[in-house]
Amino acid sequence: PLLESVGRAPEGRAPRADWSAFDERAAYWLGRGITCFELKLPISFAVKPDEIRSAWGPTLAAIDSHLVEKGWTGLFYLYFYDEPFRGEMPAMAARLDAIREFAPHLPNILTYGITTAGQKDLAGRIGIWVPNLHQFDARFARERRAAGEEVWAYACVANAFRAYPDNFRIDWYGAAHRALGWWLFKNGVQGYLYWAVDLWRRDPWKTTETFDWTNGDGAMFYPPLDRKSLPYPSIRAHLMRDAFEDYDLLTLLERAYGRGDDAPAEVRDLLTAKEIFPKPNEFTKDDEAYASCHERVLELLEAARPGSPRD
């Protein structure tokens, strides 16, 4: 209920804001474990920088100030524009500058499934970088993280023709979904954008191509036949859950042992996903490899516990 809370300010004037509904909904979802929210504002690429400043500046400033006051600045982001082309980068930079002028604590998220060309033109303007898996640039990611920005990743239809781990293809190895967690950790990726879990533009019970030529994309869950019950999870949803659990366990393993030269060689091999990725972007199709690595991480974590018999 963001716009109901703050509205659009009369030109040149500060908006009158009642944050009670917004705060209530945010607290509701925070209490249920949600830690990331997109702020929906009708500021599109068609809105020019001067119009952003005059029509939306006071509203953006009010939102930014409220999030700072609540301590929520790390929880909300703006998804201003999706997958810009190279030629759109300068215009996008100008619009981002206008937004950041009034909302410096509200990060903009950038997905670039079309091209990575020109990404450096937006450096310092993006709070959350989201390259497609096959466009991930490890050096650029390290630079942006060092600058205090976040680096996520995602997969889209472009992955349908590549050998990277996946998150949607039914007609692909199930291990691809499990490997994703290891790939994200191995590359220091801090978040994962999933599009989408319930885009039922077609009936997925009748055709799994909810998006053309990509079986499973947009349908992690299936609609209830009675239109009343909860959606049905797919096998892919369970595999993704396992992948993210692996990511969390690897995070704990790194905290327990470190990953420097003084860490055990076995720990370093697990943290770099040596067995899962025999080549940089070629994951093993052996299901047992994931189970055995998962089990070994658990054993090493148990051994690292204070007072453990193996401590």
C-alpha cells in the first residue's frame, strides 16, 4: 500500500504521508521471513529526468526518509527498468541520477539479460546488479561488492541454449537446479532473482511452455484445480530449496573454517565447488555427488562445533 500511504505530491510541494498501512504490511511480511521488497512506483523509462524531479522528487524523498527512520533501507529496492539495451544506457543513467538525487538510500536493481555492454556506465548508480548467469563477470562483481553494492544473478530464456545451471527447464537435468546453489556461492553471488513462480499465462497442466520454447519458465508452482487450495509445488521447487540450503551450509562452513591457505584442503575444495563444477560452468550430472558433498559439509560443521568429540 505504498502509494496509498504517501501518494503523489503536488508539484513542488511535500506530500502528506500516513505510513500506518505501509508499515503494517511490511511488518506482517517481515515477521514471516520476507527480507526483500520491490517498491512499486509508476516511474517508467518514458518519464524524463526533469519530470522525475518535479513530479516525483518530494515523494521519493519522503519514502527515502521513512525507510531510513525505520531502519529498512536494506530491505527495499526500485526496479526501474528491465534489461536495457546498450544504446539506452545514457538515458537510463540520467533517470537514475534524478531518482538518486531524492532517494539516495533506495537502491535501484538492474537486470541485464540482453547485454553487459555499457554496464560500467552505470557504476555508482546501481545498488543491486543482476546479470544473467552466462553474463556474470567475476572481476566486475568483485569491484561492485567492494564499492558497497550487491551482486545477484538470475536465469531467463537465454539460458535455454546454454550449459549453465538452470532454474526452470523441465527438459534438462534435475541436477541443474541443485547445482545453482553451489554456483551462486562459488561466485560470491549475494542474491537470486527468480522470474517467476506463477506466471500462468497458459495452463501449465496442459502445456509446460508458459513462456515460448522454455518448458517450465514462469511456473515453479502449479495452479490448484479447484481454484481454492494452495498451489502445487513442482519437483524443481524442491530442488531449488535444496540448492539454497546448500548455499546456506557453505556459508556456515566458510565462517567455521575460513577459506584461506590455513583452511583444510577438503574445506577449500568444497567452498570452491571443485567436485560440483569440474569446469567453470559445467556442472556434474551425478546426483550422488550433491548428496555426498552435502553430507560432508554437515560432518565438517559438526566437527567444528565447540565441545564436539572431533573438536
